[in-house]
Amino acid sequence: MKKVLLIIMDGLGDRPNNSLNGKTALQAAYKPNLDYLASNGATGLMSPVSFGIRSGSDTSHLSILGYDPEKYYTGRGPFEAMGLGIGLEAGDIAFRANFGSVVDGKLVDRRAGRIKDTSELSKSLETSIDGVEFIIKSGVEHRAALVLRGINLSDKISETDPHNTDTEPLFTKPLKKEGEFTASVINKFIERSRRILNEHPVNLKRIELGELPANEIMLRGAGKIPEMPSFSEKYGMNAACISGTPLIRGIAKLAGLDIINVDGMTGRTDTNYENVINSAISSLKNYEFVLVNIKGTDIAGHDKKPELKKSVIERVDRAMEPLKKILGDTLVVITGDHSTPCSYGDHTGDPVPVLFSTEGILYDYVNSFDELGVSSGFYKIKSTDLMPIVLSYSERAEKYGA
Ligand code: ZN
Ligand code: ZN
């Protein structure tokens, strides 16, 4: 049996860029090591979750690891909370939260005048009501996540975001009997939040400057964290994850992977990729499966910066030099979790390149690891096919039939 190193370059797939002479970032990048692995491997295109699905990093990573997002993706709330670094526990209920502006009893702006930083406001709302702990963390601009921790909590409650303006802000209602207690503590929280936010120095200052106050917190996307069979139960491999992104670390933890911290891993484009790849290789001494998520490619795609995406790929490629030496006893798998084309600035449903490289398997004729290069490779797969192929190449698959 071989060890497995799965490297997911987030948002790797791209589309033609004018500034790169019509090439994708992968096509334009100098990447001898990725190309070496492609020439010494089986390659193809992978559709994350399914064909044409514009998957998020959360649904895609779940699917790649063999957890059907239809079953285990329990709403944006829990995954958003994990993305903001709130460590979730069994029984927690998590919401996406927005700060909005209420003037004269009416919601006038669902984004609180595009407020830049709500961290002080969020901090002022943390509390405990009727034995339920309220944990809140700010995200970008008006966004935040709220987690309720306590006993007998339910996600069967209505959202409090009216989704339009010029209307009264809402309270929540139980959608089923089991949601009554949760709805009552949330409504107490909302009343208390309104009092605090209306008198908060940040908001008084905003009003003084003629800006809209962030004085209403609206909740949606309620969900519990899913209970998932552990990765080692599913595949019989002990596993670890290296990622600078809280959302990916959260998903890895849900699947029972150990989290390995790496010096210089920032979750941004300035990550020390040498440290990341070298730590992954040394972790293979203790783990049979190591998942690495590299975020920089996705960030460059969202920022619509093709040169930056190309340069991230080149830096990652340089760090991959030592991978050539481990192919004897390790299956190296490299792919993306979705495309984030620089021309589009967000995730698209395009397929992403994938390669499987290890000594002794049959290689295809592909020798360039890019969207077009791998299109003549062996595979056209969905992300749900990835783990079965991994099990097969790493000599773990059980025989089907006699
Ligand atoms: Zn992603
Ligand atoms: Zn993204």
C-alpha cells in the first residue's frame, strides 16, 4: 500500500486572460515540477461535485473527500462559522449574520452602509441567555456568524432577515415545536442586541458622521454541524490536513483529520510554500493520507489578478521539487476544488485539472498540467470519483466481484 498526498490548489481552474495572451494562469506559468508529475502520471479533468456546479470550497472539499454534500452540507451557517474560525461542537446551532441599519423602526439598509469593520460591535453582543452561550464573530464588511451553544437547541426556526428594505426588522419564530426554546432565547438576544447596538459608541460615531448605524443583526442559514463518519473509518487511513484557511480546517476536523500547523502558512498568497510542501512530506511518516489546501490561487482569482495567480502557481511549483523523490511509495494527487477564473472573479462550474502520479501505474501521454493539456488524459471525472481512484492507485481498493 502506498501513502497518499492530496494537494488541492484552491480555485485552480482558470479561463483565458487577455493580459496572459489569452492563456489561463496554469498555461502561462513556468511549472516544470507540475509538468513532470503530469508526464509521470495519469491525468484528466474533474468536475467538482458534478458537471457545471459552481461549488463552494466547502461543498467541493466535502465531495472530494467522499462526503456527499447533499447529506452533510447542513447550511451556510455552520460552514460560515467554521470559515471565521469558530470551533464548532456537536449540538451547536450556527447562523450567518448580517448587520443592517434600522431608522425610525424600518430597515433601510441590509448592509449597514457597507460598514468596514464590525468586530467591536460583534464583541459587545456576546452573552449568555437562559443557559445558552452566544458566540459571534465578524466577517468581511457587514457579515458575521453567530453560534448558539447549549442544550436542547434546534435549527427549526425562521430566519430574521426580511431580505428587503423599508420593512420592520423581524423576530424569529419556531418552525416546529422543538424550535420553541431556541426561538425564545434568540428573540431575547435580538432585543438585547438592539439596545446595545443603538447606544454603541461605534454607531453613535457613525450617526455623527452622517453614516448609517449598524444597529440590527439579522440571522439566516441556521444549521447544526453534521455528524459524519470519520475519514479513517471510511478509508482505513489515518489522515491529517495542512491548510491556512479556517473553513477547510473546520471541514477536515469534522472528518476527523488531524490539523498540522505550518510556520509561514498564512492562508494568503504570501504563504511559505516550501514549508507547506516539506511539512506535508514529513507528515507522511506519521500519516497515510495528507490533505493540503493552498489558498493563494483562489484569492488571485477572486481579485481578478492573472499575473498573481500565475506567480502563486510558479512559487508552489518550485516548492514541489521534492515530490519527485517520493513517488516510489507515495501517490501524489494534485487538483483544484473548483475554478476561480481571473476574468470572472468568482467560482465557475468549469472542470479542473487533476493528476495522479506514482511509480508503476500506467501514464497517459499528457505532459503539461493545464486545463487543455490534461483534456487528452485518461479521466473525465466528478469529484466523487476521486477517492475511489485514490484507493485503487494506492493499492487499497477491494476487489469488486470474484
Ligand atoms: Zn475553494
Ligand atoms: Zn473562492
